[in-house]
Amino acid sequence: MIDIGVNIQHDFFLQDIEDTIEQSKQAGVEGMVCIASDLEESQFLRTLCLEHPSLWPTFGCHPHQAKSWHSNSADELTQMIKHNRPIALGETGLDFNRNYSTPDEQRYAFQEQIELSLQHNLPLYLHERDAHEEMVALLRAIGGEQITGVIHCFTGSIEQLENYLALGLHIGVTGWVCDERRGLSLQQAVPHIPLDRLLLETDAPYLLPRNIRPRPKKNHPKYLPWVAAEVARLKDLSQDELVAHTMANTKRLFAL
């Protein structure tokens, strides 16, 4: 398996990165996509992933950090891409739930990153919360049929799923699907995700699957099999079948 969403820069993992990687491999997770939240983290992940061939970085600016995006950021990111090409641009998008950056700051950073993804033929690594309609509209207006990428940590409705699929996007499913309190909408949507658009992720150290016993304190890429098992159940597939499809999708989307 490949975990397409790990916040590897968290101290929980960096205290012993070799052990993090080894524990993941022992659980069948042979690689991880490491998500950047701003340009400083992008630079850090660029170096870290060069040192560890089973890790692949994204470069970009999360909507929470959009206030750090300035008039030279697109040029800075372009230079980073030219020197060490990431597998995707992001985590980028819109988050109108908390508004750590203003909506206008988020729109500015997001629009420029959509344009960069098209210029450099890179998929987008997308985050959306309470901003579905506007995000879909921006993706359609700027990228249209050329857009590629993944909706990271999808938790929405079947209708929202259909909108993302119509854009040609892939869908990332986390341990949210194992949550008996909040995961009902996602559990209902999973059977409608085409097998060739489905990706698996932990978003570690966040979104710990609630069906792990005894329950750990933090999530880890080694817990990806719990996500895979629940998605396989909802798709009425064996776990091996599901993993084969998601591995192929991951390698194709990110050109691994």
C-alpha cells in the first residue's frame, strides 16, 4: 500500500523517521506521500524525501497558511519545482470553516496554485471544507478539463462526490470512514466512488481510525490497513483487490 496523506513533518514522526518508515513497511505500507502546508515545509520535505526514497513530497500552500502567500510565492514555487519536481501541488484549496486566512487570501493562493499545476503538468492535492461550491467553480473556471488531482480527506455527500468526479478528480479516503459518529455520509458515498478514482490515506497523525483496539493516542501510516479493510467492506471487495486498485491509481495519478 501507499499512504497518500501523511503529515510527516510532525515531531511524532521526525523523532525517529527511520522507525516510522520501518513500522509502516512492516504493516504493508511501502510508501508515503508527505503533505506540505506552506513553502517552508515544502523546502523541508524536498530535502527529507531526497534522503528517503519511499517518501514523496507535495509542494504548496494550505488554505490555513494562505496569508503567507505573497506576490513572489508563485515564482518561488516554480523554482522549487524546476530543481526538484514534487509529485503534486498542495495541499491547496479553500477552507471557510475556520478562516485562519481570510477567504480572499485563500482565493489568491489557490488560484495561483491551480495555474501552476497546469503550467507544470502536476496534479493538485486539494483541501476543502465548507467551500464546496466555490472550489468546484474555481477549478472549472481556471482548469476545466485539464484539471487532475485528488480531494484529500473526502468526507462529503454523494452529490459533492459526483461534482468532484465530474471534474476528473480522484478521491482520498481516510480513517474518517471508520468513525461510527461522524462517518455516515462518507460510508454512504464510498460505494459510489469508481474503483479507478479511489485512493487511501491516513492523514496521520490525525484522524485515527476509531475501530483500532486498543486505541492508540495518535494516528500512524501503519494503521492504513484499517482504512483499507473498511473501504473494502463497503465496496464488497477483498482487501487485496481493493489495495491492488488503489496502488495502481496512486502510481498513475502521481507518476510514481
